[in-house]
Amino acid sequence: MKEQEVHNAIVKKPFPGFQTYFASTNVDISFGAGGVGNGKSYSLVLGFAEPLMLDPDFRCLISRRSLGNQKAGGGFVDTFKDIFGEYVKVKEADTPRISFQSGAYCDLTYIDPTNIDRMRERAKGWQYDAIAIDELTEMPWEVFTYIQSRNRGKSKTFTGKFRATFNPKRTHWTRRFIDWYVGVDGKGIPDRIGKVRFFFVAGSTVDDVIWGDSKEEVYAKCKIQIDSLIKDLKGKAKYQDFIKSFTLYEGTVDENEALMEGNAGYVGSVAASGTRSAAGLIGVNYNADPDSDEKIPIPSTSAQGVFNNNPAVNGDKWITVDLADYGTDNLVALAWDGFHAYDILILSKSTPRENAMAVKTFAFEHGTAESHIIFDATAGRYFNDYIPDAVPYISLNKPFGLYQLTAMTVKDMCYIRLCKMIEEGNLTFDDKLAVQTYTHQNLKYKVTIENEFMEECSVVRFDDMQSGKKRLWNKKKMNQMLGKGRSMDLLDPCAMRMLPCANIEYGNEIQAGYYNHEEETKQASHTQTEGSIYDEHLWY
């Protein structure tokens, strides 16, 4: 058979996972995302079929973190043999090379990310038309950016291309990199998967990536920086040369017909790894993080219980307010009966006075004393000008109360208790809140309270300090994990509800609230009737 005939036979061969053009498209960089068993590696190899078989100058590299993964059963050596059979020659050395009759070849190697300097030294002489990394979530951002500098070769048909496959992992940089393609529910947005976008890396982190729908749009955002680079090259490059194209493809295990027909029970084995793991490995949910499910302070099952458990009411009413200080985010206020949130107030782009007046009305409607309004006072001290009795919550203040030695700040102290309350089923949301929707300032479309709450719970993390205290991850770090420019809209006012509990032992919060409510009711009644000529009990 002629090479062209072999090529035609290969690309028509049914294979699991992504479209045939996953790696043969002209897009500079493309990622293939999916769960286990969906043929990511198979698709990666098949996508290089055309240049490998027809272009004598083509050179490519496929890497993983471990060389053993390349040679192991089902690794890339076996994959090449399975796809190309007698038309390839395999040199199984320390770094296997797959040679084609065309003169092209593919090297299989490893990239060790544990020592970035050593990795750079080892790779500085590489020159490949196409570079692919299998399981990109094993690699840090620094590897991704450096390896692209080795993306150079002599091929006239297919060069300067980078390909990668990965399983969803929320805490990895890939989640933020592909954020535009992902919906608030963690699923890929169908209309966006496969769409080509353009980007320029304007700094040293994934958060410095500038995106646009065209190279012109990206250039407009980065003109000064790109023009400086063009000047350094004495005008021998155009702005288009500095801007890369990118797209994301998806594959699911059900597309692997051979696996489903021969071992359909495999999905049961994956599901046995746990709900959140299965969501990422089978359902392609980018908000899943299989590696960290057991380590997170608020497990997904506990977060779900907030909407399923019996209401944690005790008559002790409070209002907690997360202020939108400069109109750049939502104001979110929660109304509480005990530790049961039963109503919510959301304001967008409001003034300080409007904020205070709206909360004051909200409290009056729910029969909540102004002294039981807790507000975020870090940048909202103005609130006491309108409601003098409201309680300021200053997150960076030193902790106090029974458990002050466990936390670095008031916010850490409140979040630690909040996590315990949620895990023990002692914090609940009303059914009507679960299905209620609101438009997030940075999403521009409606999300449900339940979904947003679950999302926020999944990104809560603490660092263990040398002193033995815990420190909550900073707001920027958790917001980045949330993606879409979101912030902790719901959990922050929930944490504020923990402020009055500082001197209460863990587990006694609801009972203590009963006592406080009774005492305050008695005091209020006494204040209203003491010495009043209208008190009928004083008549004779």
C-alpha cells in the first residue's frame, strides 16, 4: 500500500474520544480534556498521523512525567504499534523513538517537573515541530510555558504546534486557563468547545494570560508590550507572530465503543472512587478535583446537606451582610433564624446609603433587631453611620473567644467554625433559597443559590501555620479557584454568622441561641413595660 492509502485507512479507523482533527488542526495549541478510558492518548497519536507519514522533515515529541509510563503496557509504544503496525520501526531505548518510512519520527520521553532548572537544562537543545504532553495536570505552569520555546522545527507543513491531554482537576492551572470554555456548573459549554481563541502571555503566571476572539483584539489589549518586543527584534516580526491560537476538545468514556463493549463494568470501577472523582473522570466536570476530595474542609456531601437537613432554627434572628463596597460586586445579605438561612437580599451597583437603607428595611421586615445586623466592616465602616447598633465584622482583627488560639484572624476563626457547623449538619438553607437564582456581577447570567454555595464550599482551604494555628487561603486565591471572576458571595456572610458564637463551645451553638433568644425577649419586654403609664399590669 502507498503511504497515502495507509493514511486514509488510519484516519477512517474508528477510535474513541476526540475528533480526528484533534491534533491535525492548524491551531497552535489545543488541549484534549476528558475522563479515564476515553482514548485521549490514542487520539493524540492519531492526530500526528498525516505529518508523520508524509513529511520527511517532521519531528515530534510526546512526553509524560515518567518514562515508565511510555513503555508500560498500554503506553505510547504500544499505541504506536497498534495504530501503525509494520509501517513503523520502534527503537526501545531509554528514550524510545518511533521512526516512519517517510523519514519522520516521534521521540517518547519524560519531563520531570520537580526541578525546573534541571528540566530546562535537559530540554534546551530540543527542536520539535510538534510537542505533546500527556496528562498535563502533572505539570506546573512553568513547564508549559518553557516547553513551547522548544517548539521549533524544519517541517514545511506542520510546525510550531503544542498538544496536551488532561483529566479535569480544579486546583490545577489548566482550570483557570480554559475558564472561558467552562460553565458555572463545571461542564464544558457546548457552543464553545472546539472554538478557536487567541492569547498572549503578558506575565509570569496563568493569571497574566490575555484572551480575545481574534489576534486583533488581543493586540489591542497588549499593544505596548507587543510593540516593545517587535522593536527588540528590529521589526523582523509582526504582532500576529506573538499571539497564539488555542482550542479545547472534550472526550467522554461512552465514546470509547471498544471499551464499553468489552468492559462496560469499568465505569463502575471508576464510580467506586467516589462521587466527586467520578464527576471528573466520567462526566468531564472541570470543577471536580479527584485528588483533593478527602482533604477539603467542606466535603461535597456535607455542603449538599445544608439544603437537605432539618432546619437549624432556634428563634435567634440575625442578618449578615457582605457589602459591595464600590459597586464592583453584589451586596449579599442573609436573614437567619438560628443557623437556618431563610431569605436573601442581593443588590448590584448600589451606593453606600442605598446599601444601608436596604439592609435596614430587610431587617425590619424580618423582625430582626439592628443590634443583630453583622456587616463586613473591613472597607465598609460607613455602615455604622446609618445603623449605629450594627455589629462590625473586621476580618483581619485578632481572634477572640474560646478558640482564639486555633486561628490567625477573626475570619479564620469564623471559617473554622463554619466548616464544623456544615460538616455536622448544623447550618441549613431554606428550600426556596436552594432554587432561587440571581445574576452574578461577573457572570452576567443567572445561577442558583444551591449551585453557587456548593461551588464556594469546594474551594475553601486552610494553611497550617508553624504556630499550630490555621490560616484561610486569601480571597484572591480562592476566587481564582472559583473562576469567572467570582467571589465568595455566600460563604462570607455565612462565616459572619459565626461571630456571635466565639465564646460558645463547638456543638452547643443552637442550644445557646435558644437561651440568648429567650433572654433578649425578656429584656425587650421589660424595657417596653417598665414604668409605662400605658402598662395595663400597673392599673388597679
